[in-house]
Amino acid sequence: MPGFMTTEWAESCMAAVNVWPPAERRSSKLQEFWEWIDAVRPTVHGRLALSVRDLPAGAGGDTLVFDFDAGKATSAAIVERAVADDTATFLLAGSYDDWRLMFGGYDVGKMVMYRKLMLEKGDTLEFFMAAFFWTELLAAIQTVPVELLVPA
Amino acid sequence: MTVTASRIDRIEAGDLQGMGRTDIDDVLDYVHVPTAHLPGYLELYDRYLRQRWNVNELDFSVDRADWTDRMTEESRQSFLAIASGFHHGERQVEAELAPLLFGIPEDYKVFLTSHLEDEARHTVFFDRFYRDVVGIQGDGIMDILDASWPYIQETFVGPFGLLSYLTDDLRLHPYDKHIQMRYATTYMIWIEGVLALSVMKITLNYARDFKVLPAYYTGFTATCRDEARHVQGGMRFVRQLLDEDPAYVKDIHDTLRTLLTMAGARSGIVYYEPLGWSEDRVKALFADQLSKKLAMVGVSLPPEFEEMLSMVKPTLAGG
Ligand SMILES: [Fe+2]
Ligand SMILES: [Fe+2]
């Protein structure tokens, strides 16, 4: 199982995001929900960063970044937060505990609504133009098997 | 239809039990006043002092019997789909209001403390409804919220996630008037002025017409009267910002563009029919509520918004 914030995990996340949703999830919601996402997809460009504010030492970086071209992730990497701050269009950050909560199955809508993940870079209104594209992206990442770091 | 003077008096001066005998449609009409008649913040605060009600005076025992014996499974499910959006909505608007206090006009600060207290009371009102009527058990506010979460629409996180994130923008930049305007558009124009007032009408018309859930009707009609103050205070604030600089209208438009774009999505169907409504009627209600709020602040929408408005799928929530 790839470790949290490793290149292997980043690539698995990108693969999951690009084939999302699996059939079961697709059929659990109205087709028009996916049509809404398909309609905003062409507007999604640039870099999304997902960062951990207090990652225990030992990881290669604390931030997962995706580069998007018309809603398709074209590359994924693990970088340091400072790099993401310079290059990301949108940056979401949360505590390590809240990331663990998400991997434990915590609802991605609540991750946003209860501010477990905050938008620390990027325009809020623009981010929400693609709101459900982003929550589904979190749901995709949630399904990727990952070995979590044990806090020191 | 306008509310006659004697009805206004009854709405203005009614106590909690009086709210149970007040027609919800009159209270909804009472929200809308022309820009020139928007009350001052201290006048709204004075109204709050007179209209404040005690949520713990409500006795839900008849509602409990109606819920189990008189309502059908279908109407319970439809009711929960709608009320749960309010249960969560009230908690969100309670938890997200405080940062607005820092950067607003002095008199509005006084009124806003009462607005915050109202939202806490509304949160407790729904907490009691879910415990005493629906029969959910748990410790504290969040346990009950977690239990009603499966009933809310997934797209709820659109407007309420936006509010959370704008609250954080405001926390960081409390004096930034562009952010204040985006925040007021999301909170007072859209969530309170459109979503809340529409959903109040649907569930309260149902309780009134089917003669069920009397304590819910009483408390939620009193809630609606509280919302009238919140919306009027918010519209006064929006109007004040626009008087300072008409260019802030761009923030209203930008925010509504995002809200209406999100409102075009839904992931499941809500069946309004058991409550005596149809989706088309709900959509028309939304559009009507939005145009009334915009009229109160003297703002019109560019033509591009027409199409977005026609695509709206109602989010059943409020605060
Ligand atoms: Fe309110
Ligand atoms: Fe409220």
C-alpha cells in the first residue's frame, strides 16, 4: 500500500480522479448531478494543492498537487507547502488529524462545511463555481488505499 | 397581497402562543418592505427584545402523536428531507455569524448580537424537534445533527460550504467591504432571504393545511418572524454599502452567479407532492423570493441570470 504523501500515492490518486465515478457511485445519484460536473469540467484549469498543516516528520513533502487541463488531471506530485503556495490556483489545507478522519470515511461534504479543509489560497467564489467537482475529487482520493504515518 | 395594518400589529406584538394562531403567509409578507421603510438597526433590536420567545416553553407532545399516528410514512420522509436542511442550516448560520461583528456599523453590531442569539435558539428548536418528535437520541447538538445528516441534500454543501469559506475570508479580513458584501449576499439574501423563507412556507403551509404539528408550527412561525428582522437588517446593511459605493453591486452579482450555478445541481429527488407542493411551484417561489429581496435593495440582475434562474433546482434548507 502506498504511503501517505508519497509519489506512488499521488499517482494512484490521479488515476482515481480521472476515472471517477465508479459505476456504483454513479448510479447512487441522479444522472443530472454528473452532467452538472461534466458541464463545469472544461472550466477547471491550473493547479489544485491539498496540504497537511502539521504532517509528522519523515514524509517527502506535505502537499499533494494536481495540474488540471479542462478538468483532467495531467500530473500529480508531492511538494513542499511553500512550492504549492507559489504555484497553486487553489490550495486546501487541513490538520493531519482531519486528513485521517477523511480516510476513515468522514463525509466529504462535512470536510468542507465544518472547515476540516480550508481554502488557504484562491478566490472563494471561483472555487465554488466547481463545488461538486471538488467534493467528488475528495471522495475519489478517499477511496485510494493509503498507509498513514504514525504520529511520533 | 399586502398585510393589513391590524394583521401587522398582531404579527408585531404576538407572543409565542399568538404565533401559533398567526397565518404563516402573513408573516412571510411582513418581511418585505420598500427600501425607504427598512427599519433602523436599533429599531430592529427593540423589536427583538419584545419578540424574543422561549424555545423551552414549547410542548411537542401533540406533535409526537401526529408524527406517529396521523402522518403517513411518505409525508414523514418528505418532511424530514425538508426539515433536515433547516436543522443543519440553523446550526451553520449560528456558527458562522460571529466574524461579521467586527467590521460593521456600530448600531448593526448591537442588533447582530440578537441575530446570533436567535440563530442559537433556532438551532435548539430543531434539536428539540428531532429529539421530542422524530425520536432521535444523542448527547449534545452535534449527535442529533449527525443523525439527521443522511436526510439532507448532498448539494446543501454548495451554499453552506460557501458560507463557511466566506466566513473564514471575513475572519481574516473583517473590514474588507467586498468580502462583507459577498458574505451578506450569501447569508442574508440567499440563505435567509430565498432558501429559508421558501422552505418555511412549504413546511408551515403543510402543517397549517393538514392541521398537524402544532408546536412545530408555533415555534417555526416565531422563527419566521425572527428571520424577518435578520433579512431586514441584512438588506439595510447591503443598501448602506451600495450607497457608499455603487460598484459593490458587482460583488452581489458575482456571488449570485456562483450560488445560482451551484443551485443548478442536485443529486437526488425530493418529493414535494406528499406535502401538497410541486417542484415547479417551489422553483417559482425561489425566483419570487429572490426578486423581492433584490427589490428591497434596489438591485437588478443582468439578462444572463435569467437562464441560470430557470435552471435552479431548489435546495431545501435555510437558516
Ligand atoms: Fe436567520
Ligand atoms: Fe434562523
